[in-house]
Amino acid sequence: MAEHLKLRHPVTERPISEWSTVAVELLGSQTRIVRGERWHHRIVEMGEGEPLFLYHGVGGHVETYARTLPQLAKHFRVFAVDALYHGYSSKEPWDPAHRWELQAAAYVDVLHALGYDKAIYEGESMGAAIGLEIGMRYPETVTKLVLNGFGVYAAQRSDWKKQPYKGDLYELSRAAVLDPSYENVAKRLWWLVHNDDDIDDEMIEIRRKVWADPEVNKSLRRVCGIDSPDPRTSS
């Protein structure tokens, strides 16, 4: 019989009016590169207590969690991680047929590099798909798995959000990788939220700066199937 989820701590979402800049939100955190046995990983860490790892969606990076991390750090030692092939973490080896296996192995690599045998894992979108792989291959490395928001890659928003431009998330991602202009990156981020105003200029500029980095862009071209098979159809 299904049981209702009971939260240990009450959750109150902060209104946008209380959001500050990413730099201010991350005051007291530490950003660093962690060297594992196989890869290097960029992380932002904050808080004390039980370890909690946060993994972003496709194309993301640790700044995605800037406004979430300080709240979670009240209860956990939180590690937001640039996933393999993303941000400023390692980009090799690229093997689309085994990308989920490698992504899961990369989590274990950074987990052990930080001195832990297991942790709570939270993944959003692509991060959730990685978490599913971790649960199947390395169940001993997680105490809890929180998987949210992963499903059909070509989902449309026209049913509930009218937008003045065409394209699903995959098409918008490709356009923004090919040309990481303010407009293209903004469209890609606006697709993700109900209200465009939830995405401010700082979020857009940070994502644009990351995606315009030559090494990051080269990797994202492979992830998005521009210089390799379409990730939605390749095995």
C-alpha cells in the first residue's frame, strides 16, 4: 500500500522578491576542483551534516543550485556538482553508447574523492537519469535517491505555456549551443519555467558565459548530438 511522503523538515519556497545575486547566495560556500581517480569534478559545497549531492539537467552547471543550496545547507553538507561532460568537470572519454554508465561512475569517483562511501543523491532531469543508473549499478553508494523531472526529451510546452518562438527543449538546446547568444540562451531557459520572469539577466549571462567557453561548447556539441548521433535515438 502506498504511503504519503512525510517531510522531516518543513519546506517554504522563497518568493522571487527575496532572491539575491548568485554571488551573494553563495557567500559562505566553497567552489573547487576535486581530483578523483578517473576524473576531475567542479563542485560547490556548503553546510554540515549528512552529505547530499545535487546533479543538474543537461547543459547545466553548479550555479543552477545557487538559490537552493543555502537552504539545503541548513540541514546537510551539500555538494552541487558539474556532471561529467558539463561545466568545468572532465569531458573525456565521450562514449554515447555508455554515457549513463560513465556518468554514474563519475558520481562514485567524486563521492570517494571527497571521503564518503555513500550519500543522499538528488538529480533533476538528466541528473535524475544519472541517479537511476547509480541506483541500478551502485546502490551501495546512496542512502536515498531523489529523482525528479526526467522523461521524454522532446516534450512540448504549448499545452500550458504560450511562447512566441518555436522549438522543443532539444531544438532550443542545439540552437543555444551553436550560437550561445543572449537571445538563444534565454529562450532555452524560458522553456524550463512557467513564468519567463523567473529567469533573470544574471542567470542568462552565467549560462551564456559557460556555454561560450570553447571546451564546454565542444563537449555540449557532442552531448546535444551536433557532432555525434542524436542522443534521443542513440543507444
